[in-house]
Amino acid sequence: MWDVAEELKAMLVFAEHRYYGESLPFGANSFKDSRHLNFLTTEQALADFAQLIKYLKRTIPGAKNQPVIALGGSYGGMLAAWFRMKYPHLVVGALASSAPIWQFENMVPCGVFMKIVTTDFRNSGPNCSESIRRSWDAINRLTVKGTGLHWLSEALHLCTPLTKSQDVQHLKDWISETWVNLAMVDYPYESNFLQPLPAWPIKVVCQNLKNPNVSDTLLLQNIFQALNVYYNYSGQTKCLNISETATSSLGALGWSYQACTEMVMPFCSNGIDDMFEPHSWNFKEFSDDCFRQWGVRPRPSWIPTLYGGKNISSHTNIIFSNGELDPWSGGGVTKDITDTLLAIIIPEGAHHLDLRANNAFDPVTVLLARSLEVRHMKQWIKDFYASLRKMH
Amino acid sequence: MWDVAEELKAMLVFAEHRYYGESLPFGANSFKDSRHLNFLTTEQALADFAQLIKYLKRTIPGAKNQPVIALGGSYGGMLAAWFRMKYPHLVVGALASSAPIWQFENMVPCGVFMKIVTTDFRNSGPNCSESIRRSWDAINRLTVKGTGLHWLSEALHLCTPLTKSQDVQHLKDWISETWVNLAMVDYPYESNFLQPLPAWPIKVVCQNLKNPNVSDTLLLQNIFQALNVYYNYSGQTKCLNISETATSSLGALGWSYQACTEMVMPFCSNGIDDMFEPHSWNFKEFSDDCFRQWGVRPRPSWIPTLYGGKNISSHTNIIFSNGELDPWSGGGVTKDITDTLLAIIIPEGAHHLDLRANNAFDPVTVLLARSLEVRHMKQWIKDFYASLRKMH
């Protein structure tokens, strides 16, 4: 956005989503109970954006008759697309980058996400995904033995040693999430989104995972080296903390509530099409967890009902961009729907690479995507002024 | 709808709006306080319709892949239009009959409503609107005298006699509302919407109001005869009750709350362009009344922000029909906006005449309107099936 603002003579506005960052409607009580959380919905967030645009147009000199474009990445990309769908009178178009608007209900197979993660690892080094696939049973075999928990805690340099068998599941979940995160941030240059990382971090990870046919202990020592790429690129990390996978808070608490109400995204793995242990999507269990944590039950059909699911062709002027490396692209719009509901694919792109600042190491495919996006935005603006002239 | 259901092979579904009729989310407590009323919004009503359509499609054999059309009159017409705008994936089009979607904020002059009422009376008999215009001062002059309240209570056969000067304002408001209601239901045949009435009731009313140049007492005796057309067409009415203007409840309580929150419609009169006493639109006073009654403050900008105000051209497949006799047409869409956002005018039509059953006395203009409406509905259905075929 900064790179093209001047060219588009644009004002940049970053609206903070309610219940995130400093936008807490009830201050410290905002997450207290479901009564206080009741106003945390996508509809309310979109309504905030509508009010904000009206307010800015009313109060900023010269803003009144200017066209507005919605932009966002990931959940923000969904909101950008949905905002154009619900408030087409307020924004002339939307760029929805890496927006998995179809990662709901039965719109895409629940396994597509983990399959893409696996493909990233498979393509980043020989035997890489196979090494990871074998690591789960290595962990299982090692930890049935009494001394295994201790050995593994040492081998992985864990800050808090594993002490009971439930800790093993927790460890495996944390390792899985690490591979998932790496797939999201597999950028072509050094970056620091979820963690400080080298360029093409999965390639670096995979240099430690070239041989799956080794002993369980050696395989897990290799896994430690691989995890270190993600958790210790700085070289300053003393031990690995299995309760977190990202350095900065992206609002996990708010998201947990949203996932338990509207934003119900089914995920699964089968260990065949992907490198993870088999996990089916268990809605009942998910719902019970939500009820325990928040006192609410998820409504998995509501997002498709509200935003149209796959049936969105009556809308216009939305660009859905997706990086092929990004696991979220599995739930995204990756084919043109109409002349004005467009899909842009970035083969070498991870999670919303196109929205990141220009970089000397940008692959040509993201440069093409960005220039196409700007061309469409200019067209929306041109069409807006043409329709204004027609009205007068 | 009954008249064309068979021709369109349609199932008719009447969805009752939440907080009206028997659809009370908190039973007897639904109107208790603003906490219980908090779920009475147009957005929530539209969401109900969305859920209902999904439910019917899921549960009724054969309904699954059928196109749906939204129809409604008056407030229901607004909801039909807004439903197509917000849920275009659930309805292929909407017929919004007598839907004053622009009777908000500054979208139309606040006096347009009373001006149309006046035109109806002016065109229904010589000196008719002039007689009514003069009646207000006649009431004022009579009631400054001590005996005037008593005389007027007798002359108008009021059930409860006027006793204090505030009663006079109440009486005038009630008479005004009677003329307004007559303008809404000025149908070409006997009907019973707000009250049992003769055909072209304003013409009948105006037969009593041919001479404005008479004494105050005679003028008000004539006004009584005129009111009798509305309140005593049956001949059974013993006295006139100035606390009500319609026989059946149309949900006045729910509407009062909605008018005090989202549905803020500015009205005014000036006594020059209309036959009423001058009343300016006083938002402050209105807001204070709302606060007293419901503990809420109205948000007059929200409906235009949410539904686009006059800027709705990106939507498709909505017919806005309006009768020229209907005062609500002043806040309606009476000119085509695009090829698929169409206005139909019925010169001899009152409030949503086109949605009423066929009648031998229907003017030809409403027959034309209905056949045009059906033709467009058939086109929407055809387009729906064509797009289904294209997808497969």
C-alpha cells in the first residue's frame, strides 16, 4: 500500500478491528464473558468500517467525493471482500489477498490446507516432507519408554520438560503448527512476520531433513535443527517454548472467540495426502471445547449464509490474490468467477506476499500480480468518476 | 401473490418479522426494555429471512435448487429490496412495492409526504383540501372559548370528551392521521385494510367538504361527516375514539421502537404546499421522546450508511413499484436507476395496490404494473436457470 499510494494519489487508512489491539469496546472487560464478547462479529466489524469511511469523508477536507478501495490480507482480506459485497456503495472495489473465504462448512475439502503445507516441504528439499511424516511415529515410539520424555525434552532443548503423556500431544501440535507457520511465511527474502526468518525458510529447514531413513533419535535431532531455523534464526534463543509459535500477539484471544462463533474453519489431515498424523474434523468436540472456553456454540453455516458461500457471482470489483505456497490458498478463490471477480495466482508466493513492501528478491510473479492489481484499482477509480459524471 | 403463484409454479412463504405478531423472542418480556429490544433491527430481520430460506431449501423436498423471489409492501417492501441488496445469493430478485427506502435523513424533502396527501384530497373533490386546511383554525378558534371543548366533543361524537387544551392538539393529530390513512388506502373498490371503507373513500369524504366558506361550527360538522366515512362505514360506530386510527394492530409498539433506533423518517408540513398545520421536523425533540419512551437515541444516518442511500446502482433485479396516490411514494424510487433496478408507477394506485388481489374495479394501470412485474420475475427465474446450466 505504501509503495503505490503516491501513484494512486491515495490516503492510507488502517482501521483496527474491534476487540483487537487497542480497540477494546469494554476495556479490560472486553473478553470477560460472552455478554461482553457479543459485539465481536464480522458484521459489526464491517459496520465499523462503514461508519469510519462516512466519518472520514465528512471530516477530512477534500475526502467527500473520493473513491475508496478496501484492501486486506488473510482475515483482513476476507473482510475486504465481504465489505465490497455488503457495502458496494462505500468502496469501488476490494483487493482480498490470501483470503480463504471458502474455508468454511463443506466448500473445500478439510484436508486441502495441510496438503499444501506438505507440498511446500516436499518441493523445498529431497525427502523433507517424508522426514517430517516419519517424525511423529519416532516421537510416539520414543515416548512410550519411560526415559523417552526426558531424552526428547533435552534433544529439543525444551524450556519446560515433558512430564506426562498429554505433553506429547501438545508437543506434536506445536511442531505441526511450526511447519504450518513456515508454509505461510515462506517468503523469498529475510522477513519477520511471525518470527525472524531467513529467505525461503523451508529450504533452510529442509537442509536438516534430507534423510528419513535414520534412527528415531537422529531423526528427532534433525527435527530440532529444523525447528531451530524457525525459533532461533537470531541465535539468541536459549530453549524452545512449546506454548507459543509466534513472537508477537496477533490477537489469539479474539480469534479464538470468533472461531468459536462465526469463523468455523474445518481442518483435517490423513497422513497420506499430507505429512501429518491423521486428524479428522470433529465438530462435536470442537463445539464442546468452545462451550467450555466461552460458553458459546459455533454456527458453522452462518458465514456461508451471510456472505454467499460459492454463490457470489452477482458482486463486482473484487480481486482475490493467492500465493500457491500459501496453505490458505486452498480455501481461497483461485479462478476468475466473472469479468470483475478476478483471481490472481502467485506461484512463488506465500501468505499475502503481494501486500508486502517491494523487495529486490521479489519473484517476478508477485511483481506482475501487483501491477495487475494496481491496473484494476485504477480502472475502478476511472469507472467511479465516469459514473459520477453520468449522474451530473 | 396468490393470483400469480400457480402461473409461476411458486410456493408462497410469509415470514413473520421478529417482534411482531407471534414472533416474540422473549415472549411477554420482548418489549420490556432496550436490552430485550436490542435484537429488533432490520439486519436481524433480514438474517432471519436468510436462515428461513436456507432451512426451507434444506427441508422441503424439491425446494433445494429453486430460485426465490422476495416480495413485500411498505416496510416489507423495503426489507424485500434490502434483502436482495444484502443477500443476492439467496433471492434472484425483489419486488419492493410502496417501499419508501429514501424517506430517511435528507434524501427527500420532509414535506413531500403531506404534500401528496393534500394532492389526493385536492383531486378528489372541489374545495376538499381547502376545507381541511381551514378546519384547523376553526378548531383553534372554537376551543379557545370555554364552551368550545364541550361543543366540539359533541359535534364530533367523541367517546371521551375533550377537557383540556392539550386534548385539542391530540384531536388535531388524530384527524391529520385519519386523512393520511385515507390517502394510503384510497383504493378503487371497497376494502378493509386499516378500516372498512367504500371504493375511492377520499371521493366520498370530499362530498362532505365542498364548501370551505362556512361558519366554523358548520365546517366542523362537515368534518365530522367526513371522518364518519373512515370510522363508521359500517354504520355501527357509536362514538369516535381519538386514541386509534386503525382497527387492527399493525404492531405499533415494535414500530415505535424501530422508528426510535434505525427507522428514523423525517416528516414535516408547512400549511402552504399542504393542507396541514405547519410542523417542522425537530430531531432533538424526537430523540428526547425516544429516550423517554425506550431509553434509546435514534441513529438517523445508519439506514443510509447500511443500505446505500441513493447510491444503490451496483445492485440488480429489484422492482420498485409505487402508486401515485400513495404518500409513501414520495420517499420511494420512482425512476429507473439501471436496466435491472426498475421503477413502476401506478397513477391510480394507493399504498401497494399492486400487491392486493385482482379485483374487477382495478384500474388498467395496476393491471399493467402487475403483468410487467410478473414478466420481470419470469426473466429473473429464466436467468437463474441459465446461469445454473452455465455452471454445470
